[in-house]
Amino acid sequence: MKCLNERELSGVMRIPRRTLQRLRADGGGPPYMRVGRRVLYRLETVESWAGGREFSHLTAEINQTSKK
């Protein structure tokens, strides 16, 4: 099981760590786990989460997000 910490995932996804923290707080980000004080993300879970956020066009994105 390959896990990434917040800094590593931020680098892979090319988004600020603060964005990951906000997504964690809102519940809109990839699933994570806490090990003591560390926040870890399973790579396969992040890939699955990101795959569910792919859209072929804007209408598909709007339709999916309006169902939530």
C-alpha cells in the first residue's frame, strides 16, 4: 500500500497544501487517514477519487455536481 503525506500529494497534484487542508475540512477532497498527527493518503484511493472527477465536457460536470 503506497501512501503519500500532504506535502507529497500536493506536489503530485500540483496544488497548494492549503487547498488539500480546505478540501479535507469541507469533505470534498480525497479520502485520507490519520496516523498519530500525520495525514496520509492512499495512492490508489486518490487515483480513484480523481478519476471520478473527470468530465468529457462542461455539461457532464454540471449534471454530476447538481445531483449532489
